Amino acid sequence: MQRVMGHEQASTTLNRYTHAPDDYAARVLPAFEDLLRTAAFGRKAPPGSTFDEDGDDL
């Protein structure tokens, strides 16, 4: 893509044509939290866990 667009550096292409939506963190972080919870503890977090069980805060 860099060559097609005529950019000398790949970073120019990436900076210009890639972005994350405003709600990216709100959509992605819960998926990672669920992945970590499942990998480490099964479906339930252990007592005293820092995982937010009620989902109102990341």
C-alpha cells in the first residue's frame, strides 16, 4: 500500500489511513477482560479479584 500511495515511509501511510473508532476501548477491553478471566480462572473471577463484576467500570 505504501508504494501504491507513493509514500516513502510506511509510517506515513499508517498514520494517514489507519485509525481507531472513538469507542474502540469500550468495545475491546471487555473482550480482553473476558479472555483473561477465562484463561486464568475459568468463567468466575476469584474472591478479591480486581475484575469489575458489575461491568460499570473498566
